[in-house]
Amino acid sequence: MSAAPNLLERFQALDRFLTAHQSLWRPRPFVCQTLPWEAEHPELAAWLRSRSLADAEAAHNQPTTLGAPAPFPELAHLADRLSHLDALPAGESPAMDHRHAVDVPGRKALQIQAFGARLRFAEAPTHWLDWCAGKGHLGRYLARDGAALTCLEWDEMLVQAGAHMSERLGIPARHRCQDVLAADAGEQLQATHTPVALHACGDLHVRLLRLSVAKGCRQLAIAPCCYNRTQDEIYVPLSEAGRATALQLSRDDLGLPLSETVTAGARERRNRDQSMAWRLGFDLLQRRLRQQDDYLPTPSLPSAWLKKGFADYCRDLAALKQLPAPGGQDWAAQERAGWQRLAEVRNLELVRGLFRRPLELWLLLDRALLLEEQGYRVHLGTFCPSELTPRNILLLAERSHSAQNVKRPE
């Protein structure tokens, strides 16, 4: 079955946009002191580098509104137009019962309610399957009117906690301990199930898509997350249109949509900024110590490292990476250079920020087109404001009884 023109045409338009401007969104300012595109667009580069860290933060969540020099405005307009999505129509969204909301953070409860309000299928689901369910909060909310419920989760402690909660609330749910990437995961799905997944990462939601199609599930709803959580070094497209493109995405590229942050608290942002500024200050130092002007990857460090003081941080990190001892340094100047570098990095990243949503929508349309090729009617739209979660796109798919002669995915 051929894909509906609107989804296919949107995918192809995004594909052309992303392919044409790879030189702008692939290089990462954090690891490249000078970006390749700066020579071509010196006025834009100089303008961005002159701005403060606070300026960058103010524009981070809405880079398309920034009044930067050319070619930024034109790219922003294109990115905004190509990645626009309407909100999916919502039905009733009753607040989560206080008994059900126990142990559910407020933001997560609101996401669940918004997700549930958009699940408007032609036929009412009779058996929900909560994929990567955790304690099953989503599944219990959806099954509150009496539909059957199966929750799949690999962490046995969460499975037990979820089963206890369902029993206490009088919901006859089946909580099963299951690695959804294991070979036997398909045994847990039946054609009568309606699989749902709220923020299942990378390979986890791709696995659900493939198994749902293979098992003939007539309905499914997925809000994907963390596209870079995959075992593949290079992205393997799912649809025919995806496989036809020349665009090749690395695991690092797949992390671009995740670079938007809207939910971090003030303390978390301060710690994040300090960690990044110190890493960048160390990066400037390690280039001198190694006498090599390239980035040196460093491991994720415990938060306690930020309490060491900058000089000890650099000395200990140099020892960890088996570099020459830093010796005498103007540590205050070195730390200031790290913070200045962070301001430049954040502002230069605003160019990449224009491509966050287009790349995410490209990935989602690849998933939607796979389902259309298998005879599903697919709806793609937002289910909540980005302030509640930046991963706010929901893929709804439903296949009629008459859908036949569709090709199963390999």
C-alpha cells in the first residue's frame, strides 16, 4: 500500500531540507572550536559568538524567533514551516484519581492524562498493553473503565510494585517481567491488544512497532523518546521512503532532538552549566597538554567532582586520562575561559537548534510511513504543550478489518 501523499510529501520535504544543510547541523560546537560553516557565514558566527550565556538561554527553546543575521532567518522560517504539527483532537481527560496518582510525579500524571485524551480510536480498545510500563501508571489510567490490561516491564522490582498497586486499586492487571528486546517478547502480544508506549526510548519503541505489525495489532499509540538509544551506529530507516534517502544519521545525530531542555529546575541547570563550563575549560587545557588541537572525550563524572574546585577537577581529570600533569596554571583565568567558551557554544548551538524539530519529525514520519505501508491509518500530532514535555508528539495508528495484502516488514 502506498503512503498517503501528505505524510510522504512532508517526509521528502524534510529530507531535502536536512540533507541540503548538513554542514550546519552535524558539527557540534562543544567539540569543535571552530565550525566549518563559520567561514561561509562570518557575520552570523561573529554575532553569535558575541552574545552572553543568558542570551543563549533566552533563545534556547525558541531558536526560530531569534533575529540573527542571514542565513538564520530564512532557515528559521523553513524549519518552522516544515516541522509544524497540529495538536491531535482531544476527548475527555479526567484528572487522575488521587488513589491512582500515588507515587506518580505531577508532571508525569499530566502527561498521562494528555496522552490518554488523544487515544480516539474508531473502536474502543478492549485490552491495553502498556509497553515498558514501569509500575503501570499509564496502563491503569487507560484501563480505569474496565478494559483488560497487561503491563510489560523488565525491572522485576517495578513489576512487583506495579502488581501490588493494581491489586490495591482493584484493577485486574497482569504485570509481567519481560525484556521487550528479547527474542520471546513477541509471545506477549496478541492481535486483540492495543499497545501503548509513553516515552519508550529508541530501540524499545521500534521493537514495539515491528512486533505490533507482525502480530496484526489493529491499534497502537506511541510517543517516542531518546532516538539515540540504539545499538546501531548508523540509523537503519524503517520505511521504503526512509531507505530511499541518501541521508545517513549517526547515533550522535540522533541525539540532536534531545538537546532541548524545558523541564530542568534552576539547581539542575546551574549544575549542568558548571559541569559543561568546567569540561570546556579542561578541554582548552588538554589541547595544550597533548599539543593536539582536537577534542578529547571524557567520561561521565559523579556530581561530587564539581565540589573539588576547578584546579583539582582539572588535575584529577588529567590523571584519569593519563595526560601530563598540568603544573602551574592561572586557574582562575582557565575557569573564566571555560565559561566564555560555554557562552559561545550555547549561542552557536542555536543554529543546530533550528534542526531539532525537523529531524525529530523526519524520524517520526519514517515510523508513520512504515505503518502506512502495512495498511494502517496514521495520525501524527502533539498531545501536550512542549512545556510539559518536549517529546510531545504522538503517533496513532489503526488498521481496519478490511486491510489486506500488505507486506510484512522484514
